[in-house]
Amino acid sequence: MAASGGEALHVRLSALLDGQAAAEERQDLEARLQEDPHAQRVHEHLARGSSRGREVFNDLLKEPVPLDLVREIKTAPQPRKAVRLPSERRFPFPLKPTARQAGTACLLLFVLGGGLGYMLGQPSAATAHPPVADTRGDWLNDIVAHYRVFSRPTDRLAELPATDSAAIVEWLLANTGVNFRIPDLSGNGLTFQGARLFVAGGTPVGHLVYTSAEGEVIGLLFRKNHPDDDGFSELIRDSIALMSWKSPTTTYIVVGPSSAASLDEIAAKAAGLI
Amino acid sequence: MTQSVAPLDLRRDLVALLPRLRRFALTLAPSMEAADGLVREACLKAISKGRPEGENERFLFRLVRDQSLETMRDKPEADAADLKIKAPAKGRPTVHQAIVLDMPQALASVFLLVEVEGLSHAETADILDISTGKVASYLCDARLHFADPDTHQAERRA
């Protein structure tokens, strides 16, 4: 009897079972079921099939899902979304000088060039200047090294715990010169653990420490802007990812494991709150 | 600043939906291993593409179905008339898996989506890319199949 191809009455009664029959059709079939024993038998047969089939499929749900399948989906990498971080404001400066402005600029350049040439032509009395240390990039190395060291023992993540939030703000403000608020990133699944202070590239850096439910350690760092700061926004060194943005006075960085799929979103959220 | 949904959400949703997705995939595959393969590929695609706005699990059922067609296209020896991929299963199926695996694929898929998942004929037709008339016809045949005493005997034998 299985898979008969569906006689007209069978198909109509089947549609009646799942409420897909039109109102007129439903009335017609219900009237027929009152009078026609054959239709009643078919209807009962179909209802029995529905009930039996549901049992089979419901029992399938109780079967265990392979752990490797669960793990693979849980850890599948997500595509990074393009998140717009705040950047330093750039003022539009249309380069359309008038003839008078252009003439003035040429004259100024001539005078400056002449002066510079005269100065270079003079014998230099000055001795060699001591080399200036190029700290460009050093502070990022320091941050990566610091993150790698401090994020290992997860029971000593912070110097000041999250409960002393007022002391944290006062301490880091006094040492870094950066005025800030402690962002609440619980919406991103992060718990604030406390703060640290360290030196990177010769400058004090404030460090707010967060952890995720998965045990990832995420740092939100800030320091006063340096003229030699790189303009990077996203960087991965070894297995550590850094995302940065700037305000007119401060450079901020979110640092975490490169496997943290939501780092860019955390940075975007923190940028709006700190 | 606009906030987007935490990216872990889709993966968590997928893990929660895995039993239902595996069950649907079993109606399209020749074995539980093959069904798991369909689910794995469909989920990875969903994660990489993201969930379309306003979509629920129906789009995942569609992804699983598309994945089964894609797998079949990669196997030219598969019979186009029978949408199940003929490949030997590694492990022995459970009783309930065997009942579903023995059914013609379209019947099992339609029955699951309408009778168990509660989708309408039109939604089911959209996922399986068939007409609503066929949905009604296959559903009737599936009910007759399950009501058949031979199906119960096969279950007892298993």
C-alpha cells in the first residue's frame, strides 16, 4: 500500500489532516467523512501514518550528535566584518589657489629655497648629533610581548581588580594622562577583570583587561598619541591580533588572540564607550 | 555607533539546530555519515556567508538541500531520478535511521518538513524546489508508507 502515487481522495484527505485544504474543500470532506465508511478508513489510515512517522522522526532527535561536528561548527572561522573605527578628523582643503595666492606661494618657496641653499653652503660647525632612537613599531612589539606574558596565568590578570573601578580610573589617568571611562562590554560577552599599567616604547600604557566566556583574554589599551605612531588599524603578529584607532589625543588598541572572531566588533563597541 | 549581532550567535544557533539539521539531511543522504557531511558543509557555508536578514532555520534547510544537490553533481554516477546518493554507509544505521533511509527521499523530506517541522506546503515546496501539488502528493504517499504494516515489521526486524 505504500507509495501508491496518491489517489485523489487520499491526497485530499491528507491535505485535510494538515489543515491545508481550503474552507469549502474542508466542509465537503468533513461531510463525506460523516457518511462514507471508505473515506473514514482512508482518513484513519493516513492519521495512523502521520502519528507513526512523527514518532520515528522525533526519536531521531534523541540520537547523539557527533562531538567533532559540534566542535567544527563552534570553532569555524567567521569572515571579518568591515567595521569603521573612528579616525583622526581630516579637514577638507580644496587645492584651488587664486593667481595671487599661487604667486605668493612661489615667492615664499623661492625665498625659503634660497635660504636653505645658503645655509647648506656654509661650513658646518656642528658635530654629529647623537642618534635618536626610533621607537616606531617598538611599542607594538612591547604590547605583543606584554600580552603574551600576562595573559597566560589567568588567575593574575590584573594589578587592580574590577571592583576598584574608581581607583583604576584615577591611577591610569595620573600615569598615562588619558581621560577615559571603563567600557561595559558585557554585550559582547566580555567581563571586565581589572587594569594594569606598563611601559611600551618608552610611554606608559593603560590596560583594561577583559575575559570572554570561552576564556579568551582581551585587552583594551591606550596611550597619549606620539608623532611617530603607525597609522595601522589591524595587525596580526604570531597568533595575537591588534586593532587600533585614534582620537585627536589618544591611541587605543584592542588586543587578543587572532582566533577571536569578534575582535573588530569589540573594538568598534569600545571606541564608542571609552 | 551601530551594534551588530555578536558573531558567535550564528554558530551557537547552528549547534543548537544540529539535531534537526541532521534529521533533515538524513532524508536526503544514503547514510548518517553522508548526512553529517551535508550538515557540516551547509553550516560552514552559513557561517561564512552569514544569516540573511529576517531568515530563520528555513534557509538552513535550503542550504542542506542545496548541498545535497551539489554533492550529487560531483558524483556523475548518481542516478538523477533518485536524489539519494548511492554510496555505502560505514556504520550500521540505528532502527529509526534505517526506516528513514529506506524511504524514497522526496517522501521522507516532505513528511519531515510538513508533518514534523510544521512548515506549510508552500514553504516546503520552496525548500525542496518542487510544486505544492507534488508536496501534497508526496505527503500522502509518506503517510501511507508509515501506516503500512510492512514498515513496522521492518522496524521490528531491525
